Amino acid sequence: MPQSSPDSASLLTMRGIVKQFPGVRALDGVDLDVRAGEVHCLLGQNGAGKSTLIKTLAGAHQPDEGTIAFGGEEVRLTSPTAAIRLGISTMYQELDLVDGLSVAENVFLGHEPARLGFVSRGEANHATRELLARLGHGEIRPSTEVGRLSPAAKQVVSMARALSHDTRLIVMDEPSAALSHDEVCNLFRIIRELTAQGVAVIYISHRLEEIREIGDRVTVLKDGRTVAVGLPAKETRTSTVVSLMTGRDVEYVFPPRPAPGSQDGRPEVLRVEDLTVPGRVEGVSFSVRAGEIVGLAGLVGSGRSEIVEAVYGARRFSGRVVLEGRRVGRGGTTGAVRLGMGLAPEERKAQALLLRESVARNITLASLGRYSRFGWMNRRREAEDARDMVKTLDIRPPDPGRPIGTLSGGNQQKAVLARWLVNGRKLLLLDEPTRGVDVGARAELYAVVRRLADEGIGVLLVSSEVPEVLGLADRVLVIREGRVIGESDARDLAEHDVLDMIMEGSPA
């Protein structure tokens, strides 16, 4: 790893930061130096440790090892309040504004101006107006309800809130993700004005063209480690950055694919035509054949999950979704399930599992009508089907009565898949199927997914890990900013090809 020497001019110095969660070493000795008045870009693939690092800097996590110095003095950031008091503000990708409150109420939330013990709305409105003018957005009224603002205006409000704390360092996590080109240009103008006043900015983005335009220096993370410190943003080649980001320690073991051309004559299971989700996805069209695994590769926020959710009926959309010749409705998920779709969502614990219920009940949850007749449940048949699924997918331990919350992540995910196989499915939608799953269990899940495809089930796969998409899918669609910008047989793509398309927007 390129080493950085201590820099007396640094506003922020993080050395050897380690953060460990149960079973995961999210940060493994990370270093970061940020100077006053610079834009320091933090890069890395999803899962590289960027989010954990900025939450540590924001006081939301405490490091297990390592030191943090701010303004030349070693500090302990024991809470978000402690970080804010030092002058460190964080703008997360999902802005933490309260839609039902006014602009001024959001800007001064938690530190409202007060006189004689009472909140002074007039003073808050006046101070907010000055902050918005400083940011070049005097047209935003302090009394406007935040929920009525555009995404770009909300970004400005979030920056005003950061500046209301006498900020010396602002962390911006994917600030341009929901902005148009003109709005991004205005964001960059604001950033340049802030850095000219001595404010430092940590800028996180996957768009390398933005990094070159706005950044001064770059630090790259990979698998929780720092692999490059303080590279010059404008002079460093894209190929160098991609190479630094893609080296990895984890081995992926994928089952063999069908021979080339063996799926050509298979019928279409799914056809999507001109799918549009306002503000998220625009004009997406593709198909999935019986027995084919189609992977959607793209960054978080690129529209991948929104495509899957729309196909499943969980989001309103325009366009057509057709499953085996029958159009899927737009008003909910019931029609999709009835026609033969199944979804393994990104957040399985929050969205798919009843953690206190048994493995058996979680497996049969979507098929209870199968066991009910005249108001009576056939518990014996339900138990038999659950036992069969536990055996078929090798769910361990093989105890259908065990609470599913006690199983490992990989076995929980197998149970989610089993849920949709009880009644037989034509199409499985898998959103981040191996998130939180250890390496050995990943290989087992890959084998299960491939076996289901070999039995004729179509699979639409979303994963943030490019090697996973390339190793498991037969065909890959590259998604960027809600559009399909590339499509290819997975055998014809290398990891750097996909990353180039994701980051630069140009097809390989």
C-alpha cells in the first residue's frame, strides 16, 4: 500500500482505523489525511468500507483501534454531537431531513436559536436566509415545507444545516446521485466557494468524471483497507483507479454455466418493455428466458433495485411487464405472485423474514392458501412441504421447527428461496442474494441458484459485487442512472469492462 507521511497541514488525520462487527472486519487499518480547503475524494466499490469510515468520522461508530486527529489534536468522536461540535458535518446519500418541517426548522434542528428560553423563529428564519444566500440559493424560502422541495433544493438545505454548525469539514456521500447536470454544476460551484473559505470537503462518488472535475486528491479503499492515499485527482488515470478498486482477497466459486447457445431456443419467461419509474428508471427494456440468469450490474442508486421492485409490482411504473404472455398489473405484488414470480429482497431480515417464527412457517408463508380448506389448516401437509424444502436446499441445521432468527445468513437466504419453490415459480427476482453471507455459504447459494435455473426457472439477479454478477449470470445488463447502457453475454465481459461502463457511462 502506498504510505502517506504525517502532514502538519492536515485538518483531519485518521491512522490505522479498525472497525469490527460480528463476523466482519469492515475497516482493517484505514488511513486518511484531509487538508483544509481541499476536496478529498474517497473511492471504493460497494462494501469497500467507505460508509463505515464516514460513520466513524461522524461519531456514529467508535473505532476498535486507531487514532483520529482534528485540527492537530487527537480527538475521540463518541457521538454525532461530539463530531458536530468539533466542526465535522456529514451529508448522507439518503438525506436525513424531516419533510414535514420547514426549511429553517430543518437547518437548526437540535440547536434552535432561543431567547429567554423560547425558540426564536424569526432569528432562525433570518439566519437560514443568510445561509441560503451564502450558498447562492436565496430563492428558497425558510418557511417552505422541506417535503415540497426538489432533490437539488434539499441538497442545498442539507448543506445549509451543515454550515449552521460552524463547520470546518463536510462529508458528502454521493451528493450528485439524484441531481441533473445543471444541478451538479451548481453543486460544484457551491463546493468551490466553500473550499475557498477554508472548508474541507470529503467527496464520495462512483462517477470518476466528477472526481476529476471537482477533486484535489483521492484515497482508495478496497475490502476495508487503504490501497492508495492522496493521489492527484486530475492526473490519475481511470485505469489506475479501477485497478486499485478491483483487486480483492475473496475467492468466488461459481457453478459451470450451460454451453454457449444452449439457451437460445428457450421461451421467454419475462419481457419488460419501456419500463419507467419516475425519477428512478427510464425506458428500460429486456427479457429473461426460461432457465436463464440475467444479471443487473450497477451502483447503489443506479436504479437496479427499482427495476426489480417495479417488475414485482412493488413500485408504480409505466411500460409493460409480461410474464409468460400475461401482463403483470401495476397496483401491487399480488398479481405478480399469482402469475408465478418470487422475490428475495435486499434486506431479508426486515423485508422477508419473521425472525421469531420457525423455519417451516417462513418457508410456507407465501403459500398458506395451499394448506387451507374450508377454514382449516392442513398442518401435516405444511410440515411435510417445509421438511422437503429444508432437505432439497440443504438448510442447516435441518430442523424446520427452529426459529429462523437463529440460522446463519446463508441458511436464512435459502429459506427465502424455498418459500417461492413450494408452489413452483416461473421467475425468481434476487436482490443482493449474498449480502451478509460468508464465503462458504455463498458458493452453496450460487449452486442453488444455478440448479433452479437448470430446472427451467428464469432468474433476474441484482448484485453490487461485479464478480458475482459476471460469475453467476448468463447475460448482463449494465445499469447507470436508471438506464441500460450495455448488454452482453457474461462470458464476454471482464470486471474492468463493467466498472468502466458504470463509472464512465461508455459501453465497452
